[in-house]
Amino acid sequence: MRPGGKTAPSDLQLKIVLDGTRPPLWRRLVVPSDTSLGTLHEAIQVAFGWDSDHLHLFSDEFGRGYGDAARLTDIDLGFGRGVGDEDATALGDVLAEDGARLRYVYDFGDGWEHRITLEKTLPRPVGAQRTVRCVGGRRAGVPAEDIGGVWALAEVLELLDAPDGAADGPYHELVDELRAAGYDPAAFDRDGITARLAQLTPDTVSGKAKPSPGDRAGHGGARRLTAEDLTLCTWGQCRVGDPVDAGVDGPAEDVPVLRPVTLAPQEDLVAAVHGVPLFDAALRLAAWCHEGRQVTADRVLRPALAREAVEELQLWKLADDDSPYVDAVARARTLKSLRSAKDVAFLDDSWWLAVDGGMITITGGRAWGGAATDFTGEELLEFWAATIGDLLEEIGETGVLDGWHGELGELTAEIADGLVGLLYDAPDDAWVDVDDLRAKTREVGENGPEFDLFQALFAVSFRELGEGLALLGAVEYEPGDGDDSAEEALRMLLNAMGGQEHGRSGTSSAASNRSRDDRRGGRMRLTPLGRYGLRAYLMECGVPAPLLGELAEADADALLQGLLGYSSEEMRREVEGWLEHRSAADAAVGLLDACAGDGPESAAKRAVAQLVLADFDDPRALRVLRKAAASDVEGCRQVATTTLGARLGAEARVDPARADEAGLWLLIDGLSILAGAQESEELTRGFLENWNTAPEALEQQVDELWRVEHPATAQVLAELGEGLRGVDKRLAKRMRTAANKAHSRW
């Protein structure tokens, strides 16, 4: 903050993805936080090559719309109150925290949708110029407007790749023009985009202050409605604190926070990318094309050059063990009869990886590559992660089986998505074994053709995902005994199900179970490179994926929010790193200050603070605790008193009666987390699972709980009284009586 309370100038780093493009077309822009959405609209037009000939609209995570209000006046956009003026709306007010999202739609007919994510907020040096610049991206801009949207774009690019494509189709003129102009869809011209963006003059909008930490979602939490948002409620039943359910992609409220992980150093990850055979081949092909190599109309190497590349670069080492390319004599014979570079799968894969990644540029009938040293460091690592993301996005769209669509394809996509989460959440170096996973599903599944089908789909999905990720160096994959025939077994099962009468599957099911039990299934585990890539993909999808140590320089409030869901060991390691950056006394002050406040979020922070403060033994920190225990700040006082009361000896200096009173307050406080966010059944379950809140432990306390001066006392007791009806009727009645007494006190 500057003197006088003004916010220091900052820039926002945005990732903007054109939805539906495969491979993804995206840009990374840095834009002043105090400029308008109108400036961002102009920047997007430049960055993606649009012509500004059509209407556009922004929509935020709260479902509010922003645009050119004058042009959108007579169009029903479903916002009820109309759209906000984009030129009067500060970008930093709409994207108020890292991870916040916007959706930008251009041309309501073609429906070009762009997903905008605030990756991080960057401090702007004093006196630095306010500019818009491009710092990253992938693929060339869309070559033309009014072609029908992303599906038409995919068709145009496919025709552009085919030698005789669009000869007489609806896109033939466009395809001819693009070929004549040397349009390369894989080319990304960052310098050119930045030069055009430099001609923009970002306006300055005097926006309102960003939300306070208490108004924001916690680490991995869902965004909540504020009092200001209630004015936009159209159904009359919105409340402050309700989760936002808008049409903008983002993490759902029930998305779990994955375990925090550590990543290998960047130099090790880059070295690992070089060690992936497919990427190493692409890099060597790029260097081999440094002075230009002739290509065919299909944009692949001419046959003679393909033969030369396979031998000179020893690309044949990428072939399977049973391939004719492994044996020198058979390889020479096979290469001699080669008619197209496309017929050599390992050459074709590495070639298009290099072309799509910008390592090789094709112009004027020749392929031009850079030196091997041109593709190192962060850019190479980012390209590798994008390739992993492309693979997983494709699987998410179509499943893992080529040509299998409909419900079966969707099911394999869901299975693969779940396996990605299991892989990432598994401990370092731990194997994920398909036999273990299938055994768990068999424990809860019912025998029959449908269950057999799911098991078969699971095995095939596991194999396909493992092989695909292993090809990119993301996992170590060990195939099972029957992996080669897994897909054929699936087809046979589907055929058998189609020909069976209902109820005649018992023998077949039992036989298939026995045959599966006799075979060892495959297994896989993440490599350090794979953990990096999967984390980048999960973060892009809006799934919280924290890093151990990333909270080291955070304030106490952010630390407590970030530690929610950590295991005791993970919490210990994170707190140790956090304490290295501050004194014990300062740490204690910050933690206790963060304990103030009402509501479930503050209660959750207090629960974590007790665990963190329990290990503090510095004399100065203990003095801070004693001072807080004597204060009148609710939340801070109880946490400090309970922490001191748990200590033995004279250092505690806490009256036992005061410690008991604080303990009861924090008991209600902890239960209020569930009471404020879940159904009464969840509250009761959490109540019973905690040893010190079991019914027998509360027989002596229930009649005193109503006296606890906590804002949530009456609500907690009432919900427990209802939830315990089927567990202990007598205790449930006493809880309801206590709730009535608590209501009468307020």
C-alpha cells in the first residue's frame, strides 16, 4: 500500500485460451490492473488477430456481464439488469485475486469463446510505463472471421494439411489464400503481437478497492456471494456466503484440495524433457533442419530426406522391438521401399511434435529449424507441459479409445480423469496398480454383465493412459500380462452382452472374473517430470494443487487458509519453512490476529492455528500468548488460553476454569464449521467422530453448552439435537433443550 491507503500499481498476468481449439490456441498477456475491460477487449482483438467487426461480451464468475453497453442495449443477454460498462470497469476489480476467471465471447454468431484466468499479480516498479504486452502463447491466430466457429476452424486447418483439400468445398478460396500466403497454424509470433499491442494506450479507471481477505475464497474454496452481489439476485433467495454458481468455468465447491507436493528443480526437469525419446527426436530433427529441408505438399519430409533422417539421427531407436527398423538389414530394405515419411510412425510423431511446437517452421516448401540450444530452459518445459495438457484434454473430450463415441467414450474419459487424480495424489514414488483398483471396485460392485463391462473399460483406460503418458515421459508404465488383448476382450464382452438374453450372464461373469484373476495387471507411477506436468494441467483446470513451501512468505491469514486439508506431516514442514522468515514472536502475533472474526472461515482458521501454536516454545511467543489470553478479542483469547492450558508446568499460567471455558467455546466453534456449510447429518457425523465430543463425554457438559457465548451456539445445539435423534434420543432431547435456552439468551 502507498501512503494514504492507495493501492500500489500492479500488472495482471492473464492466460487467455480460445475454447474448443485442439491443440489449444492461447495467449499470455500482461495488462495494468487499473486499466479497463475495454482495453482488455482491444488487447484480445490484437493478440488473436480479430478484426473487431462483431459484438462481444465479458462475463465474470458471479454471472455479471460487461461490454459496450450502448451496442448491447437491445439484445437480451439474460442478465436482467443489463450489462456493465466495460470502459468504466477496472480490470483489477473484476479479476481481484489469483485464479479468478472471466469469459469473453466474440461474435455471437460464430461464438468464439475465450477463457481468461488471472495467473498472478505482478508489482509494477515505480515509474515504469503502463503497457500491454504478450509474454507467451501458442499457435497462430485464427486466419479468418465468419467461418462458423471453432468446428469450422478445425475443418479449415485439416483441409490446409491435405494436399488436395477443399478443391471445390465451401472453404476452398480461404484454403487457397492461406496456402498462397504461407499461413502456418503452428507459428506463434510473440514479438509481432507485442509490437502491435504497444500501439494500444491503456486507459486508467478509478476502481473500488479489492475485496478484503475475509471476503475471498480460502485456499481451494469456492467464491462466495457478498452483500453487494445480492442486488443481482434474480430469484429472491440469495444469502451472503452462498457459493457462486455462474456460467464461468472454475473449481466447483466440492473439488478437493489435492495434497501439497514438491517439484524437482527446473534444471532437472528440463534435463528430463531432453531425456524423453520423442522430445529428444523432435529437438534433433529441428537442429537437422537448421539450414532448411525440402518438404512435400503434405508438409512432411521428402522420402529421400526421411530415409536420411532416420539413419543419420538414429530415429529407428524409437521403433518397437518387433519393428523391422530395429534390424539393420531389414531397416535398409524397408527404407528403400519408403514412399512417404508419413509411413514411418516414429518419424511422423516426432516431426509433428516439432512442427506443432514451433521448433520447425515450414515456409516456401522447406522446413526450417533452430539449433538445439534454441529450445532449452523454461520455454521447452512449458512446451512439454502444454503437450501433456493437450493429451489429457483430448482424452477428456473423446475418451481413450479411437473411434469409440457416445456413453462408452464418455465413461473412459471419466475413468481416465479419475486415474489422473489418483496418480497425482499418490505418495512420491508410489505405484498405482490396476489390480488394486479393480479389487476395490469389486468389493462394492455387483457381479453381472454391466459390472464386467466397467471392469474391462477400466483395464483398457488404465493401459491407454499409461502408454500415452509414458510416451511423453510423465510416468513409468509396466504393462500387465493381458494388456495386449485388453481392447479385444472388451469388444468380445460387448458382443456377448449384445447377444445374451437378460439374466444369462452368471457363468460368463464368473469365468471372466477367474480369467482376470489369473493375470497380472499393469501399473504406473509418476515421474518428477510427470508430477510437474500433471500439476500444470490440474491448475489449468481450476483444481487446487498446492506446493509445499509456497506459503513460506505468506502472511499468517493466508497460511492458515492454505493449511486447510494438509496432513500433520505436511503441515509441520510448511510451518517450519514459514517460521524461517519471521521471529517466533511476530509469528505468534500474526497467527493470533488471524483468529479474530465470525463465520465458518474464521472458525476453520482457528482450528488450524491451535495446531500450529501448540509447538511454539519460544519464551517471547509464550508472552504473546499470555497477553492474548488476557485480551477481550473473541477467537484470539480462546485460542491463546487453550494453547497455554494444554501446557504443563508454571509456563502455562492459566486458570483451569478459564481454560475449560475456552475449550467449550472452541468446541462450538469447530462444530460451527460444519453447521455453517453442511446438512445436519454431516454435522452429527463430525461430532461423533471426534473422541472428545462422543455422547458419553458430553453427558456432564451438555447442560452447560447453552451458556457458551458463541454466535453459533444455538444453531449448533439445535442441529445436533435433530441429528442425534437416531443415535441417542435422551441426549438429543437434552441438546434441543439446551438449544432453546441458548435462543432465549440472544
